[in-house]
Amino acid sequence: MRYQSKQYVRWDDLDAFGHVNNAKYLTYAQEARFAWSGILEMVVARAEVDFIAPIYDGDSFVDVELWVSAIGTSSFSVTYEMKLKGEVVARVKTVQVTVDMKTKKSHPISAEQREFLTKYLETE
């Protein structure tokens, strides 16, 4: 199963070249991940973006589809596909580490968290 999200492209997301600034793609991924993540307390340990096509229009929406691509002991990977008007504009991959928000240290993924993640698991 994949999670679907719409992220708003603001006019101030555009840079001097007239397209969405590269850093904003990670913001769109973060916003989608936050809406999806529910029971997970995590930090991002790694992020990579493949830019496929530029976005030139502010005041529009990017469709973000995300799924879990790997689950480890205390970390998991998420893949995102971003589309504008049906055209793929970017692919993003992130690795998250589950943490205890009180101690700020990593911990193994709980059974409840693993069950949640497994619902979205698609191995490549």
C-alpha cells in the first residue's frame, strides 16, 4: 500500500531561476512523512533526491506518493515519488531511525511500529 499526499507549492518556493528550489523537495517529503507517520518517533539519518523535471508554477499542488522500501532493527527507508499534473518531477529516498524522544537515543522498532510500517512495505 502507498500513502498519498498533496503538498502545496508556494510562490516563495521558487528561486532566482524561476523553479522550485532543490531544498523544497525535502520539505514536501517531510510534510507528507509527518502526515503519514502517526505512531513513529524518528529522525532522518539520510536523504537523497533525484530531480527529474523542474516545477515552474507556484500556487499549485504536487502529488506525493510514499511507501516503505526497507525495515531494519531500528531504522527504515521510505521512497517518495512526486508528480505534478501526472508527470514525475522527483524521487526522494530517506532513512529514518526510531528514537526515544525523552532520551534522544535510537531504539529498536516496536512490534506496533513494525506492523504499521509493514502495511506500506514494497521492496524494490
